[in-house]
Amino acid sequence: MPSALPKLAKTAEVSGFILERTAKRMKQFFHAQLTLAAADITIDQWIVLQTLESGSAQSQYEIARQTFKDAPTVTRILDLLEQKKLITREDDPNDRRRYNVRLTIHGRQKIKDILPVIKQARLQAWHGLEDEEMSTLVRLLDKVYDNLK
Amino acid sequence: MPSALPKLAKTAEVSGFILERTAKRMKQFFHAQLTLAAADITIDQWIVLQTLESGSAQSQYEIARQTFKDAPTVTRILDLLEQKKLITREDDPNDRRRYNVRLTIHGRQKIKDILPVIKQARLQAWHGLEDEEMSTLVRLLDKVYDNLK
DNA sequence: TGCAAATAATTGTTATACTAACTATATTTG
DNA sequence: CAAATATAGTTAGTATAACAATTATTTGCA
């Protein structure tokens, strides 16, 4: 029976596709929930806001690192968040190349308003997955991630 | 011990992030491999080419459905592939709204040239994952995908 | 038959991503 | 200390992606 090898190759062929498809759908879904809630921010803007929420101000470099976005992308997302008055850029007194990016009060309020929407969306996304399945999924995805470093 | 519930919430919080991170890295990696091989196409253009490879000409609607891209995205990717003379759009004699999209000889050659690069990249991406792990991953991703329909 | 609804594709707008090139400032090192 | 190098951030160009609106054509049904 010569089907073992072809089957393996076939799996590798579709897995990348399934991965991308799911990630895309997830993004679409969260984006749709934000639109529905009239959140007036995108999911990527949300990711940046949430990164800032931990407390202290952060450089754009640090934001890029934590969100896995690149520097130009962070620049533009921050431009939009600044327009919406959700963040400010302050000059860093110790390094004049840098900004310290901070949430405004308005930005903190936005997070408070939107968090329930995000939590609800997460519930739906992971519905029916056991605890153990979740950690298996994360473990396998991390393995792939490490393979591509 | 009150850690069971928080741990669950925490997992749901990071899983979407891990999923997106891995999908993004995968895309970056394949894109980098194509660039390295001077393939002169992007990964999304590759996905469309590969969809066309099965043989018969296809409508843009069909390409969109199979690749999970939307119609405008397919239109623009095909514009680029047409510029590069890798595909042609022929009028469909039975339905004047449609095009039959076909690979050119040049397009078929491009696939032949690039396939080894893609196969090698797949090997690296899925390195160290058992057969069973692969199918588990696909099963779990599909479950999430279905949750978001 | 005739008209409303559905379908295929395009165009326009906004956002994200990658690359490259650029400015300004800091750091290293010879 | 000065020159080379590295780092932080921005700008520009191209590609992908979602959404909405538009055009042309076909289908469905009264």
C-alpha cells in the first residue's frame, strides 16, 4: 500500500493553508466584533493599546517587539491612535531619538469599554476546546514558530 | 488553590496571539524563501498560481473561494500575474460576466521552478512534528475555524 | 415576457506589512 | 576626541486585505 508517504506530504501541504485560514478568520471575526460594538478601532490598534496597558510608557521599539509588528507599522498605528487621542508620544529626556508612548485617560477608558467585547469573542473562538487541547495547540504552534526562527 | 480559572483565561488570552504570531511568521518565512530564490512572485501570488495548476481554467469567483481570498483581492493578484504573463484572462463564451483564467506556459514553468523551494520550506516548517501531531493541529485549528463561521 | 434579484468582476478607500532609504541621535572604537 | 557604526523613528513604494459601491450580465419568478 503506497499511500503512507503521499498522505504525509499531503498533510504538510494543507497544514500551512489551514493555519493561515484560521488565523485570517480569527482576525476577521475579532474585527467584526469590534465594528459591531462601534469600537472605532481596529484589532491591530487594540493589540497595541493592550500592550501599553501594562503601565509604564514604552518606546516604539519595545511596542514593535512585543506585538511582533515592524517599526513602520507601529509608527502608523500610533499615528492613528494619536489622532484618536488614545495615546501620546512624549520626548524621552534620556534619549532624544525616542518617544515614550503613553495611554491617555481616554485610551484607558477605551480599553475598559472594549475588553468585554474581546473576552466574549475569545469565548466563542475557543468554545468546545478542552484545557488540554488548548495547551496542545499552543505547544504545536510554538514548535512551528521555533522552526522558522 | 484559586489558580485553575485564571490559568484558563490566561490561555485563551494568549492563544489568539500565538496563532496569529505563527501564521505571520510562516508567511514571512515563505516570502523570504521566495525572495531568496529570486522567484519574482509573492506567496499570495504563489497560492493563486497553485490553485490554477490543477488543469482546467477557472473563474475568479472559484479562485476566490478556493483560496479564501475575497473578489477584489483576487482581481488585483491576477492583474499582477497577468502583467508578469503568468496567467491569461479569456472571456467565457457562456457567461459574459466571467473570465476563464488560465496558466500560460510561462506560468506552468514558474510553478515547476518554484515548487522545490516551497517543498523545502514546508519541510522546515513542520520539522519535528509527528504525523499524529500534524493531524491534531489541523483538527484543533478546524474546530476554531468552525467556531467563527 | 419582463422585471427584480442574484452573480461576476472591478474600482475606491482605509489599514496592515515588508523593504529600502533617510534623518537624527547615541555608542563604540581607534 | 573624531570617525565609523548602531539605533530609533519616519517616509515612500508596493502588495495584501476588508468593505462598500458600481457595472454588466444572467437567472428566477410572477
